[in-house]
Amino acid sequence: MSRYRTRSWRAFDPAAAAVPFTPAVSVRILGLDPGSRRTGFGVIECRGTELIAVAHGCLNVTAAAPTARLRMILEGLQELFSAHHPGEVAVERVFVSRNVDSALKLGQARGAALCAVPAGTPVFEYAPRAVKLAVVGSGGAEKFQVAHMIRTLLGLAERPGADAADALAVAVCHAHARRLALLAQQADTVRVRVVSR
């Protein structure tokens, strides 16, 4: 057993890991990989077990001044929302490295991206390792492995760019999580029916 209780499977609390929403069978999911220079996005249609890629790409704001980048991210994502109308949003959680300046810039870009989300649209966060684990099967997977698996899982004609692949991976990770939540909800319903008899 691990000497750190939080890393042990025995410390898993199903009630704490419960997803706070009632998943529908079909939904459109927007995955976001925010960045201060490039913000990847990926829209997928989740129909039960079937995942269909709707759109993916990258908002490249490198050429703009630092103060204008946040506005461009906000406006670009607002256009994306009005074009595709996603029902849920999945965002990659901020990874803080040793460079504090980079972490602050990333946090600002993430804030601009989240401000573009319409009121009432559920937003879910996933750690980078959890996304890689859900898509590739390894939390330490390389970017090219993620892109290759996304191409395979979604049946894309060619491998997407790194930022778009990461955003699509976040969306796929959320699709898996919501499907598991739906299955758990159905199992609880069946269990309640059996017990009540």
C-alpha cells in the first residue's frame, strides 16, 4: 500500500467522485485546451457510445499584443459557441510548472476562454494526466500518441494538430466520464427497484 493515503485506491470515495449532473444520452461537447498563444478547440457529438467529430482547430493569437490576445480568445470562442451550440464544455485543468510567469499567462487565457461560455452551460475540468489516461491508457503519454489515438477513435482523415488533438482528447475524456456516470445512474435505479421489491 502507498504510504500516501490520497494515492491509494483504498482512499477512493465514490460519493466524492460523483458527477454533479444528470447526463443525457446525446449531447454536443466542446473540449478546450487554453493557451496564451494558441487555444485548441474540439467539438464532438456524443450519441450513446458513438463519438462524432464536428469541428476542431486552433485559435492562434501569437501575432497579437499580449493585451489583445485575451480579447481575441474571448471573441473567437464566442463565435464558436454561436456556430456549434455545445451543451457541455470540458476544459483541461491548468498545469503549474516551475515558471510562474507562464502559469499566470495560462491562467489569464483560461479565464478569457471560460468567460466565453454562455450562462447555464455546464463546465467540467480534467487534469492532463486523466485526459491522457482516458484516451491513450497512460497518464504519461506523449502528444503524438494522443493525436494518433484521437485520429483513430474519431475516424479522422488525418492526424489533427497538437492543440486541436489535446482539445478533442479533453472532449473524449468527458464523453467517457459522462457515459460512466449514466451507467452508474442506471445501475443505481435498478438496485433501488430490486431493493424496493
